[in-house]
Amino acid sequence: MSKPQQATKSLDFKNSFLDMTELIRSIQRADGNPACFGTAQGYCDQVNCAWRRYCLEKPQQFLNGGKTHEDE
């Protein structure tokens, strides 16, 4: 396989994964909330947002399926 083909194949591999943060922000927009998932720094005034709890806890832990860097 040539280098351009290898590069294209690796790009396809990277694009095959879902960006969970962007997905959740899309859902927030659809629900009429600001698309701010993962930006809260200990406080969030969006009390009706379905994702608020996850924002205020540890979004990275939520996005990694409950695993932390210490678990790896």
C-alpha cells in the first residue's frame, strides 16, 4: 500500500469514532439549551439541561465509560 493510501486509511479510522462531546452538544442544541457540555467549571445555571449532572461531575470519566486515567 502506498503512503497516500496509508494516510487515507488512518484518517478513515480516526473519523470512524464518534465525538461524544459534540454529540451531547448537538442534543443540547436540539433541546433548546446552550451547547456547553464539558465547559462548566463547578457551576452551571442550566438547571433544566439533561446533561447538567454529567457536566458538573467528571465529564471525562463519563465520556471514557467510567474509566479514569488511574484505571488504565
